[in-house]
Amino acid sequence: MTVLAALLLLQAAASAQYRTDSLATRGDTTVLTLDDALRIALSENVSVKVADKEIERLKYAKKGTYAALFPQINATGSYQRTIKKQVMYMGGSDDGESGGGMSSMFSGIMEPIMYYIQQLYQGTGVPFVPYVAPETETQASSSNEGFEVGRWNTWSAGISASMPLVNAQLWESIKISGQQVELAVEKARESRLGMVSSVKNAYYGVLLAKEVFEVYKSVYENALENLQLIEKKYEVQKASELDLARAKTTFANAIPNVYNAETSIILGLWQLKAVIGMDLDENIDVAGSLEDYADKMFYDIHQADSVSLEGNSAMRQLELQAAQLASAVRLNSFAFIPTIAATFSYSYNAMANDFKFKQYQWTPYSFVGISLSIPIFTGTKRIWDIKQAKLQASELDLQKQNTERQLRIAVKQSVQSMETAMRTYNAAKDALDSAEKAYDIAAKSYDVGRSTLTDLDNAQLGLTQARLSVSQAIHSFITAKTGLEQTIGCDFLDDQGKVDLDGSYK
């Protein structure tokens, strides 16, 4: 029964080992370095693509603002149907009195002319018919009735154009559009910096999971070797049944740790593929190990006191927003400045009482001019807009101060974590050297019967903890360094556009 149980445990362990080994040895697996992962993410990451499209959108908006400087040309057309024509009156007044109006004026002009003509006719023998003015009452009556003017249908078609000549608000709004593009570019940079940090952390997480797996795999192999050795001793009655039971228990406890470590690798690879934008069904693996980054853990920690936040994306965005608010104050102030625009219109007009278009007489009408608009009073709205923009600028100054304070704290926390990781690494390395020696001594002592299985298990546990501590210290340092690089805004591309993992902060 004991042998059967041991065989089942061995089979389960072999299955776990096979699954993990096959993960790294499949021929269709793509092995990625950190540079490869970052390059893929820079081209495939969704957040980066969205940020780039936002930049492109705001560039279009800026070009649309520039369009306001060019002439605005529109085609116009209209049709009017007269419901009631306008009535025009000529001559006398409404109370019926005559002697005024057009009739009186005409008589006053004609009488001296006719007198002069009569003088010319005297002595010629030609009869002369004197001018007689119309009846005053009749003329007055006719003028009081009035007459309708205009026609029933009015058609008009043409082109109108306008162009701003002096418009300070328009010029300032174009400047604000440019600032919005700059802000979008900085937000895209922030997205890229965050993406780089996410890729690094995911990559480092897979490396840590692989290190943990190697540790537990070593524990499993040692437990398996010890179980096989104790079984042989037990068969020749050189080991007790208690030792055999303990060996089986240690071996059985090692198997779940291997499975958990294997699952952590799989989940870590899924997370990495999701961050860099790869298909989740694609088989990938990561190159290198955490030990490759151990040499980069040592530097002068005090240089962090002089870290500048000029490259921090949040601070840059606040500065750009402050510039936008300053422009908004000027924009509202320019509302008091007069505007000048050039105008032009050319149209054809026709009036008729019917719909016989071929008989219409179309007459052109055109003009060109300059219009001046002087703002006088809008209910003090412009004044309150200026006050509101200034208040927003004050709020942004306070927000900028608080953000800088929080970023300084984040820098100190990252530096402190890095310093702690360095000290932990040094201590863990010393502990690892001692644990390896202790395990070797315990294993040899147990072989010759000078120590118990409990001593060997304790030595194995100390060695496991020391190995995990070394890997965890390296992982803590590089993740803290990644957070520090994101905070201070280290560029991740060099002058040639290649990925620079170390950035400007080392």
C-alpha cells in the first residue's frame, strides 16, 4: 500500500514537471526580450493607439480653427410670395385739403414756363393755348386713394462672402487650439510612460514567477530524491517508518507549490500579452532572469535628492493647462476690442406676377464693403468671464503645488523601496550562501546517520526561503525603479527612436 501511494505521488509530480517543461520547449513559442515586448506594445497597445488618434483629432480641430481666417463663401437663394402689396400715396393730405403735394408743385413749375412761351408767341400769328392745371379737388381725391406697388413673386440668387480683417478673439482662439494639441501630445506621452511601466512590471512578474518555479522545482526534486533514498533504507531496515512517512509528506507538500508556481507563470504571460496587445492564444516566453538585473541595483542613492520633476507628465500637463487658462483670460479680454470684416455680395433678382420664368427680367446687384463691430454692452458678461478664468488659474496653481508635493513623496517612497531592496538583497545573498552550506552539511550528515530527517527538512526550508528572498529583493528593486522612472518621466526612446530601457536616470 505504501509503495502504491508513492507511485501515485511520483506520477502526479512527473505530470506537473512535464506540463511545465513543455511550456518552455514548444517549437511555436516566441521568446521575447524586454526590448521586444516594449516595441510590440508601442505599436499594438490600445491605449497608445487611442492617444495617437486623439492627437490627430485635435490637429484637425486646429486646422478647422485656421479656416476661420479665410473668406467664408456661401451661395444664397430666396423666393418671396407677397401676401399684401405695399400702398403708396401721392399728393394731398389725409384731411382732404388741396394745394400741396405733387400737383401743386407741378403747377408752380409750369406756370412761369408757360408765361415765357406765351411771350415768345406774341406777334407771330400762331395761336397759343395756355396751360390749365387739373382740378385740385379731383387730384386730391385721386392721391388720397393711393396705389399698390411691387409684384407678387420675388426671386433672388447669388453669392456672398466675408473675411475677418481684425479679430483678436479669433487669433487667440487659434493659439488655444495649438495648446490643446500640445496637451494631447503630452497625454499621449503619459499613456506611453504608463504603458512602459506596465510592460516592465508584467515582464518582471513573469521572471519572478519563473524564479519561484525553479525554487519549488528544486525543492520537489530534493524531496523526490530523499523519498527514494529513504524508501531504499526502509526496505533494508535502515530507516524507520516515521522517516518514510515524513519523507512522503514533504514530497506531497512540494507538489502543490510546483503547480501554483506553474500557474503563476501562465497567468503572468497572459497579463504580459494583454498589456503589449498580443493575441492571448499565442505562445510566448520571456528571456533572461532576475539575476541579469542584479548588477544594476547599486548606485548612489543620494542622487535622488536632486531629482527633477520637469519630465513628469502630470506637471507638464498642469503647465500646459495654466498656459491655456492665461490664453482664456486674454480671449475674454479681447471681447472688448472692435472687430473689422470685409464683405462682398453678388446676386441676381427678378420680380413678376406670374411663373413664366423665360420671360423674367433678371437684374444684377452687387456690393463690397467693410463692416465694423464695436462691443458696447452685454450685461457685464465679459467681465464675469474674465473673473471666472482668473479664478480657475488660481485653482490650478494650488493644484500644481499639491501635485508637486505628492510627486516628491512618491519619489522618496520609490527611493526608500530601492534602498530597502538593496539591503535585503545583500542580506539574502549572505543567507543564501549559508543556507546552501547548511543544506549540504545536513544532507551528508543524514546520509551517514549523524542527523535526522527533521534537520534535513529544516535546512531545505531555510534554503528555499533564502532563494526566494534573493529573487524577491531583485524584483522589488526593479519594480520600484520602474515606478521612479515613470514619476520623473524618463524618456524610453533614444534619439534614433529605439527603446531605451534605462532612460536618463541610472
